Amino acid sequence: MKDLIRNTYRAILKYVLNPANRLAVIAIFLFLLINIVQAVIRAAVYDFADLNFYLDPAIGIRFFGHDPVIDWPGNSYPPFFYGVMSLLIPFDRWFSSLVWAILNVAFYIWIIAIINEIISLTQPERVKWSYFIAPLLTMILFAINIHLGQSNLLMMLAIIIAAYYLLKGNDLLTGTWLGFAIAYKVTPLFFVFYLITKQKFRAAFYTMLFFGLFTVVAPMIFYSPARTISFVDSWWETVLGPFLGGEKVKSGNAGYYYSNQSLDAFLNRHFTPYGQEQYGGIHTWLNPDFFTEDQMRTTGILIKLFIVALLGFLAIKSRTVNNRVYPFEIALFLMAILFISPSSWVNHYILVLPAYIISVNEILILDKLNKGRKLLLWTLILGTAIMHIGWGNYLQSLSPFFIGQVIFFIGLYIYSLRYAPYVKTNTHA
């Protein structure tokens, strides 16, 4: 891993110092500078950044005896999350937001590097690579995460590192990093199912062990044991327990409003009176809104079980992780988190980045007449185009991020099942 990180930064330095890349380097620098400056201004001047919704509770929890779930019902994060974020609270808000933005840029680079390394390890004969198309297609998602001060990139980095170590056969480090990701944001718990389908029982055991340690023991570094147990209990009662039981999560951030692009929000905005009552317009004549919220909750559970079954079948069919389908499986499981979680905001859709990197690089090596290439290319184009319609409150109420990525997910799943295992990588540049 150290060599990978070192080689990545050497490659970046080589690219930056190449005079032929001067305009591209300037454009990238300005893009990053604008978003980092915007992150600082939003957090420190306007007090209107997601980072502030992490740091303010972290301060209240650590110094004023507040409960992270009860006193901030709009958040649903585990206690460990606030412990991690509290590392930024000793500093002025402008400096905290600057450091966090720079760290997120580093997380993003590491994610891309590790995904490409996973592709390389499962396709050792590959010589053709695309490094910029996938980041360009998802650039707006990256920008949103930077200037909002979001926390998705650290979670995704931990998952991708775990995936790397799983491929390397290191169950302990797989469990350590995946346990960290789950304790930080609980949705990666879905990957334990993946480990079980691959019969990686030791890795699954270590994951649950470190999840428990990070969730219950690690917060005691920041809070007393009694307060930590109290925080975990309220988080279980409000968030994790209801979710695992198929009930509606009790925290205030699991509503069906426009910015929630999850399956649950999609069903309730379009198939119950909610969409027409809240947004009108197209919802009035387009939505078949004669179902109840309870009916849509049951429908959502059935669809989620179907998604889990599909992914389980794919994982079992490929048997091991040492094959070229492995990167596709990781990407599909990441995308499925967006659909399964009761709350998937626009910024959460940065989780599609690995799917874009893997798909673009796959398209690159396939013959133009290949049926799998056509399927992958056109579902990617269509899904991306629909996703990018979703700017503005009303347009987001029409669920373009969810619909677009479901289309891409279907194409990527079919390709992974029917075509990816049988591709012979072109070894000629």
C-alpha cells in the first residue's frame, strides 16, 4: 500500500511537471482552488456547510454533555463518527474546513489509485488505461462533497482499502478497514453480506469485531464509558434497530423530500400523495399516487431484498475474489448502498465513482461491435445524462439521480454477469 501511494504521487508529480500538460494542470488547480475556497467560506462565513453539522454536535457531545441523536435528530451518525470529526474541533472553523477539504482531495486521489490497482491486479495483462474520463463524468459530485465538507470520501476510501486487502488475502486488515467504515457510517455493513457470499468468514468475523471495537470502545477515548454506552443505545433505538427491522428510521434526515434520492424516497414521492402535495406540477399528472406509505415501505423492502439476491447470486457465481469480475462486484455493492439506505442525498452519489472508473476502462478495451460494450456504454451515457438533469429542488423531486443510476446499475449488473468474466484483455496499446 505504501508503494502504491508513493508511486501515485510520483505519477502526479511527473504529470504536473510535464510542460505539455500545463493547461490541464492549471484547469485542475483552479477547479480545486475554487471548491476549497468555497468550502472555507460556506463553513466559516455563512455557517452553511455540512461540515458544521458534524463539528457543532461534536463540540456539544464532547464538552456540554449532549446526546448525538437526541439533541441533533437531523443526524443519524454513530458515536464513533463524532469522535473522528472531533479531531477538527480544536481549530478555528476556517482552518478546520481548509484541512478537511484538502484531506478529502487526498482521499479522492487515493480512491482512484486503489481502484486502478485493483483492476490491474485482476487484469495483469492490461496496458490501456483511462484516468480522466470517469472523474470528469462525476466531477460535479466530487465538487459537491468538497464544498459542502461532506464525509463520504473517507468512508468510501476505507471500503476500497478493505477491498484491496481482501484481494491480497489479508483478512485482518480487511476487517479493520471495513469495521472502521461501518462504525463511521453504518451503511457499509452491507459488505459483510458480500464477505459471507465469498466464504470469507474470517474477514467477516474481523469486520464485526472491529465494528464493535470502533463503535463501543473507541468512543471511550473521547467520552466516558457510561456516556458512550448511552450514545450507542440511543443510536440503536433511533437508527440502526428500526432500519434492520424494516421500520422507518426515527431520525429526522430520513424524509422523502427532493434531495433524498434513495429507493424509499423515490417510491413515496411518486407512488403516494406526497409528491403531488409537496411539489405539484409534473407530479400531479405523472405520479400513480394511489398507494399508502405503508404499502410503499413493504414494496421497498421487497425490492431491496431482490437487489440483495441479485448481488448475492453474482458474488456466489464468480466464487472467488481473484478474478476480473471482482472490481465490478465491489462497484455494484457500493451503488446498491445508495438504493438500500433510507437516506441517499445527492452528495452520497459520489459512491458511483468506482463504477465509472471500472466501466470506462472496460469500454476502452472492448471491440466497438461487442454487445457487452454497447450495453455498458449506453447505460452509462443514459444514466449520466439523466443524473445531470437533477439540479434544482423541483428537478431533484423527480428523482433523476436515482433513476439515472438505476439504469446504469442494471447495465453494469448484466454486463458483470454475462460478459465481464469472458473478456480477454487486449494486450496491445
